[in-house]
Amino acid sequence: MKINKYVEDLKTKSAAELSEELVAAKKELFNLRFQNATNQLDNTSRIKEVRKNIARIQTVITEQAKAAK
């Protein structure tokens, strides 16, 4: 249920907002990887969650691009 709500929220955003969200998610993933490498990360499952969120954002961007054609 939580994931569906997130995807529905993404679908209501514009392309510019999605791009900003994608950049923020990629920065977060970089920071999580850095923390993991230095043994500072407590919740390693967050990496997997962020990776999936990036894929969801990219999927919505692709769907919107195909719908615009």
C-alpha cells in the first residue's frame, strides 16, 4: 500500500519535479554507499529501498515521455 501511494504521488508530478526527485535520490544513494563503505551505516536495507525508488522514478519519467508522443 505504501509503495502504491508513492507511485501515485510520482505520477502527479511534472517532468521537472521528477528530475529533481531523481537527482536527490541519486545523491542519497551515493551518501548511503559512502556511509556503508566507512562502516557508519546502520540500516543497510535503505540502500535497496533507494535503488528501487530510483527505478520507480525513471519508470514514471519514461511513461510520461511515451504518453507525450
